[in-house]
Amino acid sequence: MGQDQHAVGNFEKSVYEVPRLSKPFLIDADWNKSEWKKTPTLVIDKYMGKIPDFKPGVEAKMMYDDENVYVIFRVKDKYVRSVVQDYNGNVSADACVEFFFAPDIALPDEYFNLEVNAGGTPLIFYVTKPWTGFNKLNIEDIRQIEIAHSLPARIDPEISEPVTWTLEYRVPLSLLRKFSKVSTPAPGVRWKANFYKTASSTSNPHWITWSHVDKPQPDFHLPQFFGTLIFK
């Protein structure tokens, strides 16, 4: 099935089937490597706020094993700027891809927001209540997330011509368990999640979602609109 949709109210919540990884692989931001070739692709193409003049093409894939979850993004982009290099800095102002996920099936409204700009700088919080219950992970914790990126760590001036960039990471389940109960990925287990693309302080600002968010003003911290990840 891969990616699917199911209706909730007047909008669609997205569904993605996450395949199991057979053996570890190198985290190198290579979208075309063999381990990803048979993995279904999800498309991030639902806009919040003003629709930009240029619409990036944004895709992602996900896999898991006994100890980690793996995510890769591919962005066909323009107007790419990425200057934040401090962990837990304002990376969403840059060209940025984001993965919000609730790993405890009993608490679908409590989630991690993992945001990484095009230069590979991450932000990750554990959120117990949107906009008020933010628990920052410290630098030592964040460094457990292995990240690879195809573009330089700093991109300034902005790249105005077409460019395709990729970002890949490995998130240890042991890290998540420090902050939340985790429904361990296994066949049939479900997490709630959404994937996003943003670039709020570039010359082409935009806010794009995978699972539809029914709100006119951009706001990614709305777990009631998360889609579903089904581990296979």
C-alpha cells in the first residue's frame, strides 16, 4: 500500500507503511542507494498559508529496525538559504524539512518535533502540549542522531537557481525512550506523525505538509491532524 489516505471529517489524513530494514546502512544522504529503492515514497504537497510563487517538490521515505528509525528527504528546490548552525536554533527560518511524530500510541498528542535545515543543523523538542510544553533535548542527546546532508553546512547567499538537495538521518529508539514511552516499531504497530517543509525567512516563504492540516494560518504543532505510520 505504501502511502494512502483515509477521510476524517472534511479532509484526508495520510497513511504511510514503514518497511523494515534488513541490515544497517551508511547514512550519507544518497536518495538513490539500493536500500531505499523499494521503499515507498510519501509526498509533502499540501500548503498552509500563502501559496508561494515557486512550489518545491518534496518527498520523503522512512524505514526502521530493532534499534532505530531512518528518514530521508529529497527536495527539488529554489531560493535555498540555510544559515542557522546552532543546535536547537531557529532552523525553520531556513530551508528546512521536519518530522513530527508521537511514538507512544497511548499518547498521540505528545510528540517529538525534529527539524533539520538544509545544512544539517537540527532542532528537536519533546512536546507535551503544543506551544507551552516544550522540552528541549540537550546537545549530547541530539548528537546521537546521525545526520547526512548533500548541501554545505552554511548556504548564504541564497541559491536562487533550481537545486535538488537531500537529507538523511538515523534516530535511535533509545534516545526517544529517555523522554517518552515508545511503542516499539514492529509489524502492525502505529505511530501518529506528520512531515513538513518550510523556509519562512527566505525569499520564497512556504509551509507545506504531508497530512492535511485544516487551519489557514501556518502552524505545524497541531497533532490532531497527524497522519498514521504503520510499521510493516
